[in-house]
Amino acid sequence: MPVLSPRSAGLAALLAILLLRVVIGVHFVREGEKKFHSDLWSAGSFFGAAKGPFAPFFQSLVADNDGFERLCFDADGKPGNRIDPAPTLRAWDDFKELVATHYRFGDPAIEDLIRGERETNRKRLEELESLRESGDESAWTESLTNELIEARETERRLREEIEALRRQNEAADAVLAGCSDSLLYVLDGSTDEINNYFDGWETRRRGFARDGEAKEAIIRHVESLQGQQATISVDMIKARGPWLAEIDATWNSLEKELNAIALPRQRNADGPADGIEVRLDRPNAKTPLLRLIDSTVPYFDIAVGILLIVGLGTRIVGLIGAGFLSMIVATQLPGVPGAQDSISQIIEMGGLLVLAAVGGGQFGGLDYFIGRFARRGSQAREESGT
């Protein structure tokens, strides 16, 4: 079977392959850019919603995917009474103490330092005010006016710093109390529903699992039972959504508000741009593998897209891109009840395999010129050897 090449392919085939390569490349670049510029994007949303035989593996990459830890599940509790917020509240109290220690909330040594700065500034402020009140206009300049304004502003700022420093521990207690009340409000307001979610998640999600492995095998082959299983799972996931959204917001508030209590002088000079130096260890924190995936996928998408557009290494890039899309399809296998539509990824995967098979970079891409240069070099060596 002859290999398709730019010479043997007709103009229509050449343009079709060129268009296919560029369109897929542009799509990869755009997807990479959207992920790169979005603070909310994470592969965890795909993994957490995985369906099919590979779902347990993908979901294992997402910490607390079922929300049990954030909903304060008590494994030792009896059915109908499995909510215990005490461990979470203790963890939050420990975090408050960690933040207070890190920034040295209310530290007398810091207050003494501010007092020293204030005393030096006040002496200069008194000198400037005395000079201005003397009425000697020849001795008073615009620069002294600016210095006086700055000294007054510094006095106000230092006074407020001392007041804020003295209130820091009280403010931290207030933040913790407010977040604790928010958590208890959610749990108390949906106690029965959350307990039903806990009690029913495993048994109802698997559907008829009480009859053992034989019944599980039947479920996998009976479409109506699969549909019931998927419906139950989707309904329970929808039910937990509002609870987890409120609780996640409370975890965020606790972390941000406690860090925000610190004065600028209490922060590290090379601290993070978001101002959160002390991170709260959350139940749903990204696993190391998920962090690696989230940090590399945007660059991967952009790199694959650019290489496709310019037609460089298309055979290898096509295979790599198709393999990447196959993993996305694996999270939502077609035909699995409750799986999202993945036909677009399957079509694009097919296009990448076509490009890999025909060497799409030979059609208006850099692969053509590299191949041509290599052939010329090979021919020159053969001629010089004869």
C-alpha cells in the first residue's frame, strides 16, 4: 500500500489534511489558554464526575470527592445520627492558633516597636507644627508642608496600628466564632437530609448491592437497573451540592479572614500575592497528582496546539494528543448511564489519529521542509560516496 505524500495526494486531500491539522491545533491552543487564565479550572471537576469502570480510579484523584469529611461524617455514629462537627471545629481552632503564632498577634514586642516609631515621628511632628505656628513664613517651605502632612498621616497610621494589634486576638476569635456558626447553621438546617445522604450513599449508589456480587453483575447488564442506579447517584450528588458550596465558602472565609487580620509589618516581605501566608489544610485539598495535572495540562494543550499548527512532529504529537483525549473519554465512557456526552472528544481523537497515520505535518507543515532537507542531505552523502 503506497504511503500518502504531498506529491501523491491531490490538491483537495492536501487542503483537507492541512485544514484538519490547523483546526485541531487552534482548538488545543484555545483550550489551553482558557485553562491557563482561569483560576477556577481544575481537572478535578472531570475526575470527580467520572462514570464507568474507570470512575473509582479517577475519583480517587479528588480528595473528599463524596463530601463526607466536609459534611462532618462520623463513621462511629449510628444511622440517622452521623454528623459530628467537633473534629472540624477543633481543626479550625488549631488553625486560628497557628495563624496567631505565625503573625504574632498582639505581641507586646511589636507594639513597643511601633511605639518607638511613633515617638520619633511625634517629635518631628511637634517641631514642624511649632515652626509653622511661629509665623516665620521665610522659614516655611513647600517641602516642609509636605513633610508635615506626611508626619500627621504617619501619626494616624501608627496609632491605628497599635489599636489593631491589641484587637487581633479578639478579632481572630470573632472570625472563628462566625465561621463555626455558619458551619453549624448548614448542618443543623439540613440534619435529616445530610444523614439520609450518609446512610444511603453506598447502598443506594450501587443499587441493589445488598444481594451481593451476583446482583451487581446483573446491574451491569440490565439497562433499566443501570438507569435507576445512575438516577439515584445523580440525585444524591445534586442534593449535596448546596451544602458543600456553603461549607466550602466557610472554609475559604476562615482562611482569608484570619490571614487578613495581620498588619503589613507582620507579613513576610516575600509573601504570596494573595496575602494568605498560612494555608488551611482542607479535606478537599488537591492531591499531589491532581496538582501536577492542573499545572501541566494548560501548557500541554498549548504546546500540542502550536506543534499541530506549524506541522512539526505531527506523527508523535498526533498520537500523544489522541492518548490525552482518550483519557478524557475514559472518564465519561459512551453508553454508561449518567455519562456526559464525549462524542466531540472522540471525533477529535479520530482526527488526530488520521494526522498521525498520514504524517499531517508533511502537508504545508515544517515536517515537509525538515524531511526535504534530510533527503537532500542523504542524497548528497550517497553521491559523495559513489
